[in-house]
Amino acid sequence: MFTLIQAEPNHLDDLALLFDAYRVFYKKESDLSAAQVFLRERLIKNQSVVFMVYDGSRAIGFTQLYLLFSSVNMAAVWLLNDLFVDPTYRGKNRKTIVRSGSKSLQSDPSKRSQFRNRTNQCCGK
């Protein structure tokens, strides 16, 4: 059973393992403690939103979105910057599940409200 969640600080252990593997994939040295510090700051300071996918109790993927501003739209927008799926789960449409976190904003009013709250906290509205 696959479950999509919005990551909170209590998910940092699982998230940091995935994030570290993501960075190693891009030829960076493994640094799990730095990954935890980086992610904790992003989440606590409301500088990013992370969606994670679990297969039962195992974290298998994540996507991280960062807040940007659109001059044309004169509004805050979210950039899907990072996307990672555990290699053993690739090719099984898990990326689609991970991406659905960001797309769910369009269909779930309560999630849009949560993002607006994060946008307001970050941008001082």
C-alpha cells in the first residue's frame, strides 16, 4: 500500500536517507548529518514543502518544492525542484505518485489552504 504524505520534522530520519541518496545520485559525497540539518531548516523555516511516498513503513521517494515569485503573475509560485525515487522502485510509476503531491494542490482545497499559509509565513503576507 502506497501512501503520500506531506513531510514534517518528525519524518526527517526517513527523508534524510532519501535526500542523501538523491545527492549521491548526482555525484555528491554522502553526508547524512548535513542532509538532516539542511532539510530540518527548510521545513522549520517554511522554505520548502516536501511530499514523501511510503510503501508500508518504508520511505521510497520524495519531491521538494521551493517558493518563488512570478513577476508576470505578481504572485508566489511553487517550483518542483527535487524528485527522487528509490532505485528499486523505479519504472513502476512511483514517480507519478510522488509528483501527485504537488498536483494535489490543484484538486484539494485544504492543501491549497496549507500552502497559502506557508506562503504567507514565508512572504510576510
